[in-house]
Amino acid sequence: MLPTDDLYARLELPLDASFEAVEVAWRALLKRHHPDVAGSGVDADDRAKRINVAHDWLSSPELRARYDRERHPSTSRRSGARPMPSRGAGQGVRAATTARPPRPLRRRPVDLEEALARHLDRIERLSQDELDRLSIAESPPVAFDASIARFLSPERLAALDAVEHRVHGRLPRSVRWNAVVRDAAVGYAQELVLGPFLDEHLSPPFRDRVRERLTRGWSAAVDQPRYGPNGAAVTSAIERLRLVPAAELRAVGVAAAADPSGRSGPTWPKGLRPDEDDALRVSSELGRRDALAALRAPIPAVARRSLERAIHAIVLRHAFPPAVFEEMLGPWRPVLGVGRPGSPRPSVRSDRRPRA
């Protein structure tokens, strides 16, 4: 049966709490209220059972959607992270029990100050390419930190506040007030501070997801080529754009505006998604931005979309079939100096070892 009370209140969470925050709240509250800790008794047993039932409903995407439709129909719930249910979630509500949750992941101890010092030093050595990439990287989920704050110790909360100020002070003055750059650098530092707590309160699928969300902006931008694995080809195409006379640009723009294939803008190849492959998304956005800035004369909006589609294709050339790649270049191919399919492609970095 659908619970009649507020399950979010049981777990002391807001309505937009992510699935990872549900896991944190469940474990943290059971550590406080489990009969083995709080002492046996009707009230203690009942509270632990209610915490477990709330977790069962709110950790399952199907059950949570049903509960929200029935109990919070006027609330538009926006999760702080994409659904990442634990293994076996969504199979229904178990019988009320006071059982403890399974053991979470335990990492080897890390010297926090040493790890933070390395991160702060790296912030001071950011190149302009890395800063440009950080400016369009995905920000970490602020809502997650806010939703679990009540379960953190005063010392850890103070450490989170202090590390934000330390990161802010190390950023170059030119980007110190750029919220996207700052949040990406802070998110990586917050993962270091929260690491032991999250290891204790999250099982591997959820823990990996939180780590990825907190650090993805930094990881997608730092120690990456400006335009990704096909950067040399993208750089060459943009440099050629700078030299194209205004009259020729207008002529190509007219042809591009008449080409229906370029009106849809960039599309992604099978197997890649902009919401999952953030480093490639950043490479594509930065390449398209720089290409448009290199134009000597304005071109129609449709032609701009066509040019963005062509630059996007060059960024992801290693992932597109030759026929699709050629179609995406459209009338911009001769202007950008890109060879036809079958010509040598830029090398792509790979961690795979060659076969013997």
C-alpha cells in the first residue's frame, strides 16, 4: 500500500533529492536510530522500519514516480542527478524490517591535505586552453551537497566551506568570478573532502556516480587538448576560416543556407552522448565557438548552424562513418581544407595496447 505520510520527511530530505542523497540519508539515519545504537524498544524498532520503507519507495524510480504522482501531484520534481538505482531496486517494497543496509565501499585512507595541496597547485598552473574548456564544462550538482549537509559533522561542513575559499584564492583573477570555472574546481575539491563520508554511506554504484558528477567538469577540461583527439584538424580548419575573404564567405554561406542537411545543426554519432561524454561535448562546443569567432564577415543563421555542424563533425571524425562525415561537412569541406573520406585521419589517443 502507498504510505500515507511524507516519505521525504522520514528521510529528512527535500522533494528534489537525488537518488544518491536518498542512499546517504538512509544510511546516516539508520546509524543514529537502529535499535543496536538507539537501544531496543517499540519506538526505536518502529522508526528503523519506517526509515527502511521510505528508502525502498524513494530509491526505486518506478515506486518513487508512483508516490510522487499520488502524494505530491503539484510538485515538479527535478532530481539533482540522473536516476542511478541500486542493484535490485524497483522490485517492490520489502517487508518492514530493522535490518542494517549492506556494507558500503571502503577506500584506502588518503592524505587529504596532500591531495588538496596537489589540486590547489594544479589550479595555479591552468593553461588558457584549460580555462576555456572549464568555462563550458558541466557544473557539479549543488543540490546534492545541500541535501546531505544535515548529515555531515560540523567539522566536515567547516572543511567544505574552507576548501571553497582556498580554491577561490588560487584561481586566476581573470576567472575567479566565473561561476562555471569556480564550481568545477570546487567540485573536485569537495569530492576529496567528502570522500571518506561518501565511502561510508554509499554503495559502489551510487558512490561512483557521485564521484563522477562532482569531478566531471574538472576531468573534462584539465589535461585535455583544446579540441579533443582530432585537435590538429580542428585547429587547421579554424585557421583556414580566418583567411577566407568576406566575399567567399558570403558565397559559401548562401550555398550552406540552401543545403537542407545542415539546418538541423550538430548530431552525435551512435555510441556517444553529450550528457555522458562531457570531454567531447566541451571539445565540440569550444571548436564551434572559435570557428564562428574566426569569421571575417557575418553569415546567415542557417549557414552558421551548417558551419557548426561541420566543425562538430571534424571534432568527432573518429566516431562518424565516412559517408555521414562527408554529408555533415556540406559546402564547407573545401573551405575547411578537409580531405574526403578515406584520406588519412588524425591520430586518436587510446589506452588500448596493440595486439601482438
